[in-house]
Amino acid sequence: MATYVTIDGHPTWVADRGGPGEPLLLLHGGLSNSDSLLDSVGPGLVDRFRVVAFDRRGHGYTADTDAPFHYADMATETVGVLREVVGGPAALVGWSDGGIVGLLVALAHPDLVRKLVVIGTNYHYDGFIPFDAGSSASLSESLLAPYVARSPDGAEHAEVAFAKGLAMIATEPTLTTADLARITPPTLVVAGDDDMIRLAHTCALYEALPQGQLAIVPGTSHALPLERPDVVAGLIVDFLAATDPPQTFLPVRRATR
């Protein structure tokens, strides 16, 4: 079921696919929409979880406003969906910008996050490998058709939304490893081995988390939920079903926990 729910005073498109088990909230990537995750990893999750997703302001089916994009505002939207739609804590699964939003929610509202999965996620804007002009143009072109097909603001607003998104990722997020060390929910960090987030940055994210786990998927890029949805869904299911902390034969970083 999909409908509009007023979140933080703004009509927000929300999809609740139902399903058994605990609620799982999908957080889409930047300048993207919820369908990207609902149609890729979603089918591998709905048999086990109540899968919910929403389009953030200026994304997908949710209209934009004149305000700039900021991750803090996106986190506020997410908290609103958790409280107004989900009705309480959930597992969060965020891809790219959605992962950043998930980190911010887990940091500020750990009571609302049972577990967290972040995919292709940076905690600081310097974690990005710079785009060349040709790559950026190609990316914008690939995002344009889905934007136009869904946005209540029309095709003419695409340039505005894309400019706001690019401005945000050039200066945000600005989390530190000390901030990450205060994130208490168990967190799985997933990335492609050819991700646009620097591998060292991804490892620093994992190492800073008190209850972090790491999965690097071979032969994939930043688009790994689309490239290997079966693998990503399997990692999510296994992580959410597992007991914490993990029991291993030769613990090193977990040896004192």
C-alpha cells in the first residue's frame, strides 16, 4: 500500500509493503526514490519483514520545497516516519545518502533503531572519490527519467533538485570517527569493491562503530543493490536474524567485548 502521510508538516509518499516480522525501513539513495530499493532488494525481504519505505522531500513522489537539502532535515523526516507510520523502532537499511541518514538517526535516536545496515555510505564528504565531468553528466542523465516520471514538481524542477543534491554532498556530512563511536545499534557496513566511496573511508567507518560488521561485495560498484540484489538481501537477512555480538572462533577486535 502506498499513500501520502504528513511528516514534519509536508505531504510525504510512503509505501508499506506489509509482511511478517519486525518492521524494516528502507532509505533510498540521493536524487533517487524508494522504488530503487523496493524493486531490487525488497522482494528478498518482504517474506520476513514488514517492509516500509518513503520518498524524502524533493525525491520520488514527494514534492520539493524552496529549502536546500540537508542530511539533518532528512534524518528528521525519517524519525517522523518511524513514529507516525512504523509506530516505533525498526531496522534501518540505507543506501548511499540513505545510509548517511541512517547513521544520523542512530546517533540521535538509538531507541528507534534496532539494527542498521548502510550500503555505499560515507560519514564525511571527503570519503567520495571525485567524479570527472563526463561521469557526472552520465549520472545526471540516468537519474533524469525516473525523476520526471515521479516528481509532482515536473521535469523543469529536476535541475533545481539535482543542484541542491550536489551542493549538499559537496559539504556534508561532517561526522567524525568520534561521532561514529557513539552509535550503539549493531551496524552492518556494505560496499562494492569498486565503490565511489574510498575503501579506506569505508573501513574507517566500520572500525569506528562499537558494534560494526563489514561486507565488501566483489565485482560490484556503488550500484550494488541493483547489481546484486540477491546478495545484498541475503546479507541483510542474515545480519538482522543473527544474535549479537557475533560468535567467532578467532575474535580479534571483538575479543574484549
